[in-house]
Amino acid sequence: MRIGIIGAGQLGQMLGFAARDLDMQCRFIDPSDAPPAAVAGDVIKRPFDDPDALQTLADECDVVTYEFENVPVEALLRISDRVPVYPPPGALRHAQDRLAEKRLFDSLQIPLPRYRAVDTLQDLQAAIDAIGLPLVLKTRRLGYDGKGQFVVRSVDDIDAAWRTLGTQALIAEEWVPFDYEVSAIGVRNVAGDIAMYPLTHNEHEDGILRRSRAPVDAPELTAIAGRYVTALLSHLDYVGVLALEFFVTGDRLLANEFAPRVHNSGHWTIEGAETSQFANHLRAISNLPLGSTACRGHAGMLNLIGEIPDTTRTPPEPGYWLHDYGKTPREGRKLGHITTVAASAEDRDRRLRLILDALPKV
Ligand code: AMP
């Protein structure tokens, strides 16, 4: 099986490693120098929407997928009559526009924070009247890791918010004083079988995922999240892994956003689940039966941002797995992650703390 992957970042690298174990070959498109996935397959060094590079993937691969969200949908549509492209470009189209995404959640009766489309300063004023303060203003497109967002806490912030973001199409969203955040990672294969990983508890700093822990011990929330993800997967006729992020308030889940791809909050599945999200994504898009999503214990993952500290290379105890993506260090850049799996949640948390205390602050 030959897998074409648009994007050769760390997600591509981890897909590439999983592909090796499944005896599949990967071919990537990525314009950057020495991208992380180059160690796991051949990289065509061209822009993501380069027609010749896409043609090569269509000709030489059995299926094409992508590892990041800003792939031009038109590029995927151009090859989708020649080779299966999964997840379906229609899902990507929704995920690329926060307004379309929120309308989709609404149409599937997946609860979400109150929101308004904002194209003018008058719209922002109307959103404040309707939603109240604080609210968060987000660009509809190209936002990630908390970028393209402005929290409007009082009317004094309106000018600064508008100066920062006002040239783009926006949404205003209720600020949710959540208890914690979780993600639900699901997978659907070509045959329509669906499997869910246990819920993952995620902690962000400055909008960037810092720590993930699974499974979350909340059977009712897990069941509700499973229903929402299943609705999304079925409605989109989805194939592959999808991550849906939620705010938890009391016994309620409010959907924040979904990613039509393997997800940072699922990295723990490499060591912590029977089948990793990467292996299951490849199985799903290759028309194979899905692997078990059961946990192998209590897993924790820390993102290594800006530097890979020595403590992660020589951890204080055995039982840690360091993933170094091989990227050049830069402030705020995700360079790797470290995972641990323990027999109890308490021991998992203790083990995470041993490493966490030595990490640089974001
Ligand atoms: P996003 O890029 O939308 O996933 O936002 C990044 C992070 O910012 C989220 O994971 C939350 O921690 C925080 N955030 C985003 N939107 C809201 C909101 N409406 N209420 C509270 N926190 C938010």
C-alpha cells in the first residue's frame, strides 16, 4: 500500500513510522527544508498545492491523506477523481472556517458556546450586546494554537481587538469559564466502522497544548462525546481519524473545534493504546479493519516546546518515551513530546511532574 501525505511535519513523521510497521510506504509533499517526515519516506519538495507534485501522488499512491489543516481544499478536489482522498475534502472545508464549523455543530445538535459572525465593527458591537463580555474574537480562517484570537474583556478592549484582527472575517464567541478541556478522538474506516479512544484531558498554556492525560474517568461525558463524534463522522461520511475538542462545564460538553486529522492530544496512543491514532488512521484510509482503541494503562504526554531539556533525554526513572521530531529549536516551536504510561492515574501524574518541573516555561 502506498500512502501519499500532504505535509511532512511531525504528524507526517509519526504517520510514516506507523506506516512502516504496517508495511506501507509513504510519499510526502512539503516545501520546507529537511521536514521531520523526511526520515520516514520520500518528500517531494514543492508547495502543498503544486499541480505536478499532486499529480505524482495521484499516479503513484493508492490513497492520499494530509497532516495539517491549511491544505487548499481545491488542491485535494483536483486529484480526488483520480485517487481516494481521505479525510473527505468536505470535512476539511468545514474545519477551515470556524463559522461553517460552528453551523455544522449546530445542525448536528452538538452544544457549543454562543457565537456570532463578525464582519464589521457594528457586528462586534451587536455580538457584545447579544453574548455579553468577556468574549473571544477569533479569525474564521488560519487560526491555530490560540493565534488569531483576542479576548475582549471590557468595552475598553474593543479598539485594540479591532485594530489587531478587524481586517479579516471573524467570529465572536462566548468566553467559557470551563472546568477543564477534553478531546474525543474517533476513527471511521472506509467500511463505515467507528471506534473511539477514551477521552483525553488537555491543558493549554498560551493557547498551545502543553499536557494531555488519558483516560478521563468520566463515563457519562465519554458516552456523550462518543455520540457527538459519531454524529460528525457519519454526517461527513468521514474516513480517517478526527479529533473533537470540548470545554467541560459541570456535566456538560461544549464543542470548541474539530481537526480532520491525527491530533496532538492523541500522541499518547503510540505507547498508551493498543493501536495508535496513526496506525488507525492508516488502517481506516486503506480499507482495513480498525485496531483496538483500548488503553494500556494511564497515559500522560508533555509537549516539548522551544527546547528538548536534558531531563527528557535521561529521565529520572525508566518508562518514558521521548519523541524528538528533529526540528531546529525555536521559541514556541513544538520540538517533540514525552509520554509515560503507568498502572494508576496517581503514578502517571507523579511521573509527569518529575519531568514537568524541569521544563522551560512557555
Ligand atoms: P482554539 O484555537 O479555538 O482551540 O483555542 C485555543 C485555546 O484557547 C483553547 O484550547 C482554550 O484553552 C482557549 N479558548 C478558546 N476559545 C475559548 C472560549 N470561548 N472560552 C474559553 N477559552 C477559550
